[in-house]
Amino acid sequence: MIHWMFNCKEVSKKVSQSMDASLPVHHRLMITIHLLMCKYCSRFKKQLLIIKKAVRIEKPAEDDPCQTASLSKATRERIKKAVKEEPP
């Protein structure tokens, strides 16, 4: 049986996908309807937007000394190594 509306689990996946790619119109409509009725999914979408905004990487201006310097190569390698290691 095909349902005309997504459940919360489906909406959370679709909202996450919508951050990376455009969704079909009927999916966006079903998500919008669900978000109007579900405060938890609406809150989840707002949280994703906040996270997306917080981690947005912008290229610093080369002539602006106030911009944060990029990570050194050694630091990047150390982070890569830590991420690849499996937790205990």
C-alpha cells in the first residue's frame, strides 16, 4: 500500500538529502506538509540548517590578516589518522 505522506523517518532522510541535492516536487510537497504538522521534524530541519551554516567552509581572503589560518599539513594528517582509527 502506497501512502500519500512520509513518516518521520522518511522525512528526516529526505530533509538530509535535500541539503545535498534537489528533490522532486512531490517529495518537497509531502515534506512541507509533514513539517507543518510535526514539530519534531521541523526542529530537526532547523538543526540541520544551523549545522550546515556552522560548518560552511569559506576560502579566507589572502590579504585579510583577521581570517583564520588553515590547518598545517601535519595537523590534517593527524586528524585523518584519528578519524580512520576505529573507536575502542
